[in-house]
Amino acid sequence: MQSNKNQTGFTLIELLVVIAIIGLLSSVVLVALNGARIKARDVRRRADLKQISTALEFYFDKYGTYKTLGGGWRSVFADPTSACGCGWLGYQDGGSYPLAVTQVLKNEGFMATPLVDDPNTTKRPGYMIYLCDNDKSYSISATLEKPTVDDIAHVQTVCNGTGANSIYTNYGKNFALP
């Protein structure tokens, strides 16, 4: 029997080192991608609120109020058409939220998509609307993952920005329009 001492191949240690290097590089790439994903979700949140704000302005031009008829929160004991046009923007359950505000805006032809909501929301809705000044002003808000200092300062100056049941204090919203 002849032994073949010139066999080529990798040793177990060499394979383990290569696998460790690949693992390290992939974890670095995943961390970098996560930051890009966060930024992309925040950009989408800002764009969503701008789109909703534009639709609300069209609604106001037509009806003279930001209160969307039948949209938003209502007391479960009240008439379904008595919804306040406030609360969670893209949420409807047929009960306390008979119709989403964004659904009303779509039905009126001011939005293309009926239920617009936070891209990272799984358990509860993310975008909110509050009406002030007898439904003549509003604030719509979201929670950014990487808000700026200016975003946080601004959200505290909008309609229902501060106080016991405010969008900032109670709901943790850190970005708002207008």
C-alpha cells in the first residue's frame, strides 16, 4: 500500500476559522442593515403623515372641518355616526372605532389607500389624530425610532401635545404634523 502524503484539502481548524470569519462579517452587515431599516421606517412614517395631512386639508376645504364624519373613536354607547374624527388614524373595529379616519378620507377620494398605519405596528395602531379649536385644527402623530431633538420639541407644541392625556406624555409620540 502506498500512502498519498500530497493530499490537498482543508483541515478542521482552517474550516472553523473561515466559518468564524464569515459569521463575524455577516453580523456586521446585519447591524448596518438594521440601521438602514430603522431609517427607512422613519422616512415612511414622515411620508405617511404628510400624505394624511394633505388629505385632511382637502377634506377641510370641502367640509370646513377636520372632523371626518363617522371616522375615528366614539363611545360604544353613542350613535355610530357620532365618532369624533380623532384617536387612531388607520384603525377600525366596528365598535369603538366604527370607521378609520383614513378610510373616510379614501371614501371621499382624498387618499388612495384606506388603512394607512405605522410600518412596525403589530399589536396596536400607531398613527394618531387629535382635533382642537372646535375641529378647526389638528395634530397627527407617530413614534419615530430615531427622532431628532427638534421632532421631540415640536410634538410638545402641537394640538394636545402635552398634558395628562397628551400624545407625547401618555402615548409616547415624538413626531407630529402640522
